[in-house]
Amino acid sequence: MFATIIDWLNTALYSYVLIILLILGGIFFTVRTRFAQFRLLGKQFKAVTEKNGSGVSSFQALMVSTASRVGTGNIIGVATALCVGGFGSVFWMWVIAIIGGATAFVESTLAQIYKKRGKDGCYGGPAYYIEAAFKGKKGVAILFTVFLILTYGIGFNMLASYNLQSTFSTYSFYNADITPWIIGFVIAALVCYCLMGGGKRIVSVTGVLVPIMGALYILVALVLVILNAKMLPDVFRQIFVGAFDFRAIFGGFGGSCVMYGIKRGLFSNEAGVGSAPNAAASADIDHPVKQGLVQTLSVFIDTLLVCSATAFMCMTSGVTPPTTSAEAASYVQASLSVTLGGVGPIFITVAMVLFAFTTLLGNLFYVDKAINYLLGKEPTKVVRNICYVVASLIIFVGAGLSADMLWNIADVLMGGMTIINIPVILYLGKYAYRALRDYEHKSAEGLEMTFCKKDIGLADETDYWN
């Protein structure tokens, strides 16, 4: 019964509600920011490299949010979309990323505007700007925070654990009854050890692993696509033919390339979900817009680079994708084996270990901040460590569950966050647009890059920008 309810909710959310919110919302934000995700691409790269204060830098905040975005969804998630939704789903992943860049800009800029002061620096996220939108009433903000904890602490982390262990299924030593639990235990123990070091260790670990992981993965993908370049014309043909096969789309929308492209694109880049703003708010910068630009870049890195890398590695291999999500990992490994031989599965396994590890850490960074909001203060060390142990046990359990149920749970929980977050940023978005105009004016005139809330007519109480 539980599986049936989750499946029904999943279909309802992604067949109607979220498609309207994500696509129309993304287009609206794109127009209101005057296509900032394209116009200000150079400034996005510049903002990443700046260091303004002694706290978390823009680059470190980018790495934490990218650690959560760039994860197992970029490999197994994309492969699942190809298997179940077809090659046309890649086009819709691109669409959701391109317009989602503007959504990411707005939500992360708002997180910076409404961020709070803490003993270790600044912090914040959607809970704080949602509370401001409701004039200090915390009900909706608390609901969002609960969804965030369930999504990242349970849904996404269980799925990441499953996806990681599934890449070992092609090896001879793999035993479906035992191996998933062994792998789950090892990864849970490693995550627990890292978490005991606190938030700064999370930032430092992801700051080292994410760039190496992403760069190597994209490099290998590029080499493989070049080696199989003769397949590219047919691959592009299949992408666009599948993306606009309206008879197939409307004949079975629940399993169409549009729905799977949007679901896996949203799962991967998280634009509009309300996760990345938690990391964006931690950056110590001189203007909120800079972190909005950084998070826009993170969406592009995730989908247009890393997701596309996986898609083209698989599609140019010539391997026919299976038709179930449970076989997604073996599809990726089979695709790489065509070109790399026995090295292919090993490379994917190593990549998945790194992707999953950084995803788990990035997810629990968000959970950590959400718990702080619910409690209204920093929890004691004992309480925090108990939470870390519970989170690690959840990772352990996820390794042995079923793929379809885990994907559906993660999608429904993520959808709950999105339904709350997007209407709020639509309402508060005027402050992000005004901040963007302020930033562009000062940048064009060569003025000192400062920001004050009166510059955008903000009357709400804030800890910063006064």
C-alpha cells in the first residue's frame, strides 16, 4: 500500500504540478532577471574566485552545493532517464537546467539577503526567507525544514547508498543478499567518521574531492565521446526526435521523456528545490548577487557538463539501454566497457564512490543546518552525534532496499520542498531583481561593491546588510 501511494503521488506531482511550477517559474525568473544566467556568465566565474572575508568563501559554498548536486544522480540518475524515458529525456534535462539557472540565482540571492549571524560565521536558507515572507510566522518554514530533513537525510541518502552499491553488481564477488549490506556498512562508517569532525571538515573534504572528481569524470567522458564521434549525428537525431515525439509523450506521459528528463534533471541540479541556498547563505561576500551568480554556475556544471557527460558516454557507445531503473548501473558499465574494456567498470565504480561520498556529506550539511533551525539553537555535541549516528544507519539501510521505491520516495519528498519553495521565491523575487540591478549598476560604474537593504527597499529585519 505504501509503495502504491508513493507511486501515485510521484506521478501526480511530476505529471502536472511540478512541470507547471518548474518550467513556467523558470521562464518567469529568466525574463525578470533579463536572462542573467547567460548575460553574466563571465561574472559567474569571477564571483567564484573572490574571497571577501574570513568566513566561508564563494568557492567553498559552491563546492558544498555542488557536492550535493553532483552525485550519484549524475551517473545512475541520467542512466535511469535513458533507460526508462529514452534519449529524448536528455533534451528536457537541458531545458530544466537552462531555465533553472535563473531560479537558482533568485533563491540563492534571497538566502544571502536574509542570512543570519552565527558564532562560526553566517548561515541561512529557505527556512529564513520563508519565515520572512510570512511575517515571522514559522509554520510553513518548519514544514519546509521537515521536508528538507526527510529529503536529504533519508530519501536522497538512502538512494545514494543504493546507487553506490549497485555499481558493484557486475563483479563476480557480488552477492545480492550480502554485498549491499557490507558496502552500506563501510560507506556509513566513513561518513559517520567524517561528520564527527563538524561542518568545517565537510567543507574541506568536499572542497578537495569535488573539483578532482568532476574534472576527471568530464575528461574521460570527452575522450570517450571523441573516440565514438561517428555516433554523434545519430545520437543528436535520437535526442531531438525523442524529445518532440508528442504522440509517445501524451500517450503515456507518466513514463515519457519529458517527465523523466524533468525528474532526473531536478534531482540532479536541484534548482528551485531550496537546498543550495543553505550553502549559498554561508558565504562571506560583499554583495548577495555574487552568490546567486555562483549557484547559477553550479547548476550549469551539474547538468550541462556532468549529466551530459554521462549521457553522451552511454549514447555514443552503441549499447541498447535496458528498460528498468534497476539495470541503470549495469548499462553505464556496459557502455564504458565497449571502449575501455575491463577498465570501464572499474572507473565507474571509483567515480561512484567519490560521487556518493561527496553527495552524502553535502546532503548532511543541509540536514545539520535544518536541525539548527528547528531547535532554534546549536544542538549539544551529544545530540549532534546521535543525529550523525542515525543518519549513518539510514545510509546503511538504503543500500539494501529496492531501486524503484527509493527513486519514488526521493522524488516525492523533493517535490514537497519545491512546491513550498518556488511560490515563496516568486513572492520575494522582487528583492533579488532589485539587488541584481544594484549590482550591475555598481559594476558598470566601477563603484565600490557594497550592499545595503535600503538599496532595494527592503523593510524586513535582517542580521546583515543594514
